[in-house]
Amino acid sequence: MSERISVAKTYKLYIGGAFPRSESGRSYPVTDTKGAFLANAAQGSRKDARDAVAAARKAFPGWSGATAYNRGQVLYRVAEVLEGRREQFVAEVGAAEGVAVKKAQALVDAAIDRWVWYAGWTDKIATVLGASNPVAGPYFSFSVPEPTGVVAVLAPQQSSLLGLISVVAPVVAAGNTAVVVASQDRPLPAVTLSEVLATSDLPGGVVNVLTGRTAEIAPWLASHADVNALDLTGAPEALRADLEQSAAGTVKRVLRTRPSEDFTREPDLSRIRAFVESKTVWHPIGV
Amino acid sequence: MWEYAPAPESRDIANLKPNYRMFVDGQFVEGGGEPLKTVNPGTEEVLAEVSTASTADVDKAVKAARRAYDRVWGRMPGAERAKYIFRIARLIQERARELAVLESLDNGKPIKESRDVDVPTAAAHFFYHAGWADKLAYAGLGPDPRPLGVAGQVIPWNFPLLMAAWKIAPALACGNTVVLKPAETTPLTALVLAEIIQQADLPPGVVNILPGAGDVGAAVVNHPDVNKVAFTGSTEVGKIIQRQLAGANKKITLELGGKAANIVFDDAPLDQAVEGIVNGIFFNQGHVCCAGSRLLVQESVADELLEKLRVRVSTLRVGDPLDKNTDIGAINSREQLAKIHELTASGEAEGAERWTSACPLPDKGFYFAPTVFSNVSQAMRIAREEIFGPVLSVLTFRTPDEAVAKANNTPYGLSAGIWTEKGSRILWAAQKMRAGVVWANTFNRFDPTAPFGGYQESGFGREGGRTGLEAYLDV
Amino acid sequence: MAATSTAPSLPPALADAVRDDASLRRFLHGLPGVDQVGVEQRAAGLGTRSIKKAAKLWAIDTAISMVDLTTLEGADTPGKVRSLAAKARRPDPERPEVPKVAAVCVYPDMVATAVQELQGTGINVASVATAFPSGRSSLKVKLEDTAFAVDAGATEIDMVIDRGAFLSGRYGQVFDEIVQVKHACGDAHLKVILETGELATYDNVRRASWLALLAGGDFIKTSTGKVTPAATLPVTHVMLQAVRDWRTQTGQLRGVKPAGGIRATKDAIKYLVAVHEVAGPEWLTPDLFRFGASTLLNDLLMQRRTQLEGHYSGPDYVTVD
């Protein structure tokens, strides 16, 4: 009996809840760390980036307006589906990052746990980051954190799943929508994550994932006037300053975490704080 | 007719000196830059000559700040820092009248505002932040948040002392040292604040104040040994700074321009809404980044409201900033006055209906009578651009959704106003506003405990409250 | 409503408002609300106006001419009223140029005495009426009370509204009472005391003001002086807004009278500033603004002397009546 021929997967972009190929028709080969061919990934273009931003903007009112409880449940559901695909992720992370099965398992477990950690934050952010302000006058004043809007995330280049989840989860947990540029050379776990997101209850457009050349796509996101914030984590070193300059054109919030960030470390609130705005509301107190 | 007799505050109280010098490393010293003459915008007379910083001076100041940070301030227990900052708060209160008169002389704002708002709020900011200095571990930013180092700060001319307080107080409370550049046209109260800092016996170099123009500001923010940049001013300059600091790994906070909508629903408390509208746009001659410069009024009450508004605006007294009965003082500079003229001319040219109060204006000085444009559409420049003057643009709406859409239809997002007696509508609208500060049934309220700052192109980072501390800590 | 036939003629929009109890309620509750913090802040803000020199002297003389010199004590006697009348005629005996006050305000049984003392002076005799200060009696008694004072020669009647009826929402009843008292006044001017200290909210002050104006009150007056708080600046602001808005809608000028608790010149000037800037300069006349006060007059006289003599005066240099 001959060995069964497996069904190879086509890795595509994830935009607005759909899986299109790049409008440019381009793809690029993805290899493992030893250079063996794994698959072709779609090579996203500036127009794909534009479409992804439009999808993220369209999804923003619904996602940011959903109750925090609802967002928490949706994100937790994502973790449930992640868990079901654990073995697939172990294989992909192992291939992408060139690590042994045990290490890959540890990374995938950490990534799933990370997602659960952020899922639990949705309905606590306002409590922890908000405040009632004891102003000196007959007013009730309170401050609430609100999501910044559409966040362009340049995912870490090395940590293909744990790093990816560590940067995407806080963005969406806070109520933002995201356009994510996956690790250029290790994009396959990101595409599989897209499939998880698509089959969870996450509304289309809340997370959009582009694969391709970071250096090609990132400048279009950094300068896009309808993008509110930019996470530079996975930006090529040579491009970081340029991207920040472009971001200044519409006063974007820029998270300048270095690519060397250790994602196995316990997370804190800083990535959530980076993508929320504080809104202060005043009202007189009287009869 | 009852004419109020002039009731001027005595300018002697300001202790005005012919010359002011910059403050570096605990000393008042001559700067290497071309001295500037600061002008009383109420009379156009020169008030004093002020030395300005050269690039070398900026370097000296940053070095002094670095030394003070490394050797004293950065390692001082918070409880000790707190006591210095409390001293500053008290000294401001003690010298409040002097500061108020000096502020009105140099800036042109009415004495009642410098006396009742600027100076007391400046003291309050130091008082509030002093208390934080030894409680930072409770700010929710980690168990032992560390300062950033040297903060380079550039402030505008609309609230010279108050903006200095907003910048310096949290920086010091968090353990940073400061190099601050006051605005070119309003350097005096910051330099008296430097005197106060001297009287409070702060270690030399903890606060340095460098008068000068934009080039000095640029040198401060771009200095390689500055760790933190805080800027309040125009969006245009804010963008330049953000661009210049790209890749520099300095923590930045920007508090920039605005074009706030003040939304009046048909069930609003109309008389108080009128007061809020007046306060929103005519407070401080409209030189307020969060000014309610766009009035959005529901069509069903528009005529009634506008009539009340015109009557009310007609009672505003424009004139001598030192007169205690002046409601609107002088425009800060000839340049700003020209900009206001230019934009109001564009309003007329684009077809908006102009109404200007018939109030008398002084012969000398920079003055602009309060002006209300009606029949304004979103496309007009006066509805989109920050005028930064006593000019209100009135638009109407029919439905709450339309009001929200128009209010948010701007790249800015600093503040917004909502007037309605319906509680649920207030909260609905407050939630919809894309703005960092929302005043409902009030306007232009400020407090050190309440975070202030913008969405989108109005900048990022917050000043005040627990949230404001983040800007000055390595978290 | 029973008294609609005798109600004053109103422009169509307002006539509709008083058609029946339900319309009146709809109208009053449709008035814009008053934000407490906002109005108090505005009052405090205007209170910082600095009135000096000639402006102050003008204000003092104007305030004197607006005083309803008042005695409303159980212990009032004809002698007390006579000396009050003398004070009203010549507030400062050493300074004949000091204007006379607007009116002397007394209980109905003292009206005859006051009328006698003030004949030919142009000073009005005002009488409280309608079961002052509580208003707790029958309409019949209230109307008789009014008629008694008018018959005795009172040219102004200060009536109280039925606050109980107002607070329980029986606006029509309050309206009718005012209309009938107005009718009983004949030519005498009617001041309607809202007793704002019992109305609890500024919204109610605004509604009561409009109710009184709709019913034909010539003046709306804050207080009886028997309830604390009596007149306050923010309450007066709300009432000044009412007469201002009334003028906008009807073209008619109606007056405002804060009463009770205004004792110092400084306070009186704050009220005049409010009149000037909230209602408008036209209201700066005794025809449209009064102070209900007893001790205020002496402080005005002392301050007047201080202004003219350049040194502070003392209570022994003004007459106690």
C-alpha cells in the first residue's frame, strides 16, 4: 500500500472575514529554517493593505460598541478553537521556527494561554484604567479608556505564533480592530490563526492578516490616514524611523517595542494601555 | 445708561523688571541667543527684554538637568521630592496676585481669568502631583515605576504659567528633571516660576527654563540626552516634532489643536447652554485648544438660542486685560490677530453669515470683537480650521445621529460639549464623541485630577489624573 | 379654569398655554430646564464685577430709589410706620439730594397710616395681602384681604402664591388665584411672591415665574422674608431671565423684586449688575426692579457717605427708624 498523498493547504490573506488571494496575484515561497519549501504564501500589496484597513474600519463600530462581556466571550471562544488546532500549530511553529516538538508545544501552549489571559481582560480594562476624578467643584467627572481605533500591527518576525498572539490579542481585547502584517518569513501560523479567527465568533474585519513583504506593506499602513495607531514590533530595523515619520502625518500612536521583546515573559497591561484613549466626561451635580 | 468705571488692577503688583534672564542649573544667567522683547498685547508697549537660549545653552541646560537627575532628583525618595513640590504650590499661592497681573500683562488675558483660573489651577497642579511623588507604586503602572530621565518640554502662549505647571509638576513628581521652553511671546511668568523654584530651594538643575523661539524648542526636543518630550501647541508643530523624533526612542506626549463641537439639543437648559457656549469660545479670547469653536444646535431651537446668544455676547466687555470687569482681553500677538482676521474673512467669502458684537475696542493693542458666524457648513474653513480666537461657527442638525456625525467629522478630537437635560442622551452622546474630554451641561472645566488630552490629531498622552503619570514614567 | 375670562389678554401662543389645566402644565413643563450649577456659577461670576467711583455712586442712588422700605412685624405700630415713612421721604436728612425710596411696604392694617404719611410724595404704599406670609386661607379671605388694602389706599399689592398648590401640581388653581387677586387690585400694581425658598428647585422658580407672568402679575417677587433662604442671586437670575424672555415674547415689561436677606450695599450692587446684564439696562428703574428690604437702606446711605466723603462712615451717622 502506498502512502497517502496529503491535501496541501493554500495560504491566503484574511481580510474582512474572507480569504482572498492578493489582488496583485503574487505569492512567495515560504521555507522552514533549513530552507525546505513549506508552501506559497500570498504576497500582499498596498491595495490589499488598503482593503484590510477599510475592513477594519468597517468592523470598528460593532466591535468597539459590543459589550466587554461579549468581546470576552468571543475571544475566549477563539482560545477554544485554538486549543482544538493545537497539533496543527505545533507542527507549523516547529517548522517555522525550527524548534523541537517539545519546545513548539510549549510555545503553542503559551500562545493559547496568552490569548485566554487577554480574553479575560476585556471587561476589566475600564475598571483598572478608568477612574472617577475627585475634581474640586460640583461635578461628577470620570475617565474611561476607549479603543484607539484601527491599529496596524507589524507582528514580530521571529515568534510566529506566541509573538503574534501577544501583539494581536491586546489590540482586539481593548476593542480595537487590527490590520496585522504577519512575520514575513514565518507567516504560516498567522494564516492558520486567521482560520481559527474565521471559525470562532469574531466578526469579520476585526482582525485582518496580511502576509508578504513587511517592508513593502508597512509604509502604506504607517501613512494611511484612516489608521489610528501603529505597532512597530516587527518592523525592519532600517525602516523604523521612516515608518514613525509617516505615522506622524496623522499623529498616530506608535508603539515602539523592540523586536527583541521576549514573548515568553509574563505579559502586563502595557500593550493594552498603548492602544486605548482616555476619555474624561464631566457633568454638573445639582437638582 | 450705567457705565462701569474702569477698575484696573495695579500693574505695580507684577513687579515687572526691565530684564529677565534664563534659568539654568539653579541660576539666572544671560543666554547666548538674541534677546527678545516681550510685548503687552493690550497696549503694544514693550514690557521687558528677555534673554534667550543658544544651542550651547540648551546643551548646558540638558547637562545640568542630567546631572541633577543622576546625582540628586532621580534617586531622591519620593517623600522628599513631594515636599519640594508642595513648597512650589504654596509659593505660587503666596505670589498669586503678582503672577496673575504679570500673566495678564504679558499674555493679554483678562485679570479675572488669570486671577480665578490660571494661577489657582497652576498651584493646584503642583499640590496634586506633589502627593503622587511617594505613591507612584499605587498608580497601577507596576510596583516600582521608574522615571524617564530628562524631560524636554515646550509650551504655548495661551496659558503660560498653567501650561508650565501642567508640564513641570508631573515630571518632578515622577522623578524626572526638566528643561522647559516657554513661548516666545509669553516668557515672563515661567521665569517668575523659576524664581519660585529657587525660593523653594530645589536642587540646581532640576528645573531649567530657557526662553526663546521655535529654534530653541527644536533644540530642546532634539537634544540627544533628552529622554522625554512633552509638547503643547499646534498640530502643525506637533507633527514636525513627532517626525523629528522618529526613531529617537524618546517618550513623547503631544497636546495639540482642536475644533470642538458644542452640541445643543432641543431640550437643553438654554440659558446655561448660552453661558457654556460663551465660556466655550470666548474664554481666554478663544485661545484655547479645547475651545468649543463649532456650535451644533438642533434646528428646532436654533433661532431662539442664537438670539439669546447674540444678546449675551453683546454684554461681553472687551478691553484692558487688567480691568477687573474685562471679559475678553487682548489677542496675544499681531500675528495671531492677523490669522483671526484672515480666517474670518474666509468665512465671509465662503458665504457664512457674520455677526460681530458692537462692543467698543481700545485704540491701541490687539483686539478682536466677539464674532458669531451662522449658516456655516462643514466644508467651510471656519468649520474645519482652528481659528484660536473669539470666533464661533454655528451649524445646525436635525437628529442626534447627525449631530454626532458632524461633531466627529474632523481630524481633531480634543474636546466636545453636550447640552441636554436627558440623562441617557448625555451618556449616549458622550460615548459617541471622538474626543478626549467631554463636557456635558458645562464647558472648559479643568482639574489636576481629571485627565486631559486628545484623540487623533489632537495629540496623544494625557495630562492630569493617574493616567497623566504614565507620560513621565518608564512603563 | 374658572377665571380664564378675567385673565389678561395674551398673544395667541401664550393664550393657548392657559386654556386649561393640562395646557398650563404642558407649557410650564416645556420651559427649558435650569441647570443649578450653571446658573449659580453665572451668578457668582457676575458677582465679581468691580463697581467703582461714579458707577458705584450711581448704583447706590439707583438702589435707594428701588427700595421698598419694609416693616412686616406683628409688633408694628402706627408710630413705627410713621417713622418709616419719614425715612422713606428723606432717607438721609443731612443730604436732601438723596433720592426717596420707591415704596413703603406694610401689613394691610397699616396701609391707612402709611398713605397718610406719604401723601403727595410720589412714594408708593405697598401692602402684603392674601394671608401673607403662608397664603393658607380661603380664596375669599385672600380677595377680601386684598380689597381691604386697596380700599385703604395701597397702590401696590404683594400677594403670596399657594405654594402647596404649586408643589402638588395644581397650577390652574395658582393661576386662577393670581388672576382674581389681580382683578381685586384694580389699578394697584400686583407683585406676586413666589416664596422661592419653598420651591426647592430653579426649574420650579422658572415655572412659577411664568405662571405669575401669564396670570398678569406686574412684578414677580422672590420671598416673603419669613422663610430662609429668602432672595438669592441665582434665583433672581432665573426670574430676570423670565421677565426678559417675557418681553421677547410679548413686548411687555414686567418687574422683579428680590426681598429678604439683602442687607449690604455690596450685595445690592451685585443684584443691579445682574439686572443690567441678565435682563438688560431697561430694567434699571424702580418701575421694573425693587429691593424688598429694611436694613439695606442704611447701609446704602453709609456707603454713599463713604463715597462722597472719602472716609468710612459709621452706623451712628445714619438714622435708625
